Amino acid sequence: MKAGTRGRLARLAAKQPGEAVRVVITRQIVDHGPDGVPVPVRTERREVLLYPAGGQP
């Protein structure tokens, strides 16, 4: 995960003190076809539960 993404997620979590924030991260995997054009192969989806700085309840 890129540092900018982690920073945005941390700011999102800070807006809701005391509550966990569920974040869905999607990533599209592409390959190149015979003519060099990008072709989507699959989409990966990951759910992450972020807790405030105090840790898990």
C-alpha cells in the first residue's frame, strides 16, 4: 500500500474517534494482449478494518 493511501486512511480513521473504520481496497490486475493493449485480467478486493490510535477494543 502506498504511503499516500495509508495517510488518507489514517485521516479517515481519525475523523471517527472510538470507532473502527472499514476500508475496501481494490486493485485491478492487467496484462498486455497480443497487440500491446492493456487487458484487465482480474480484480482483487481486500477489506481492512482500521482502529483508532488506542488499538483494538
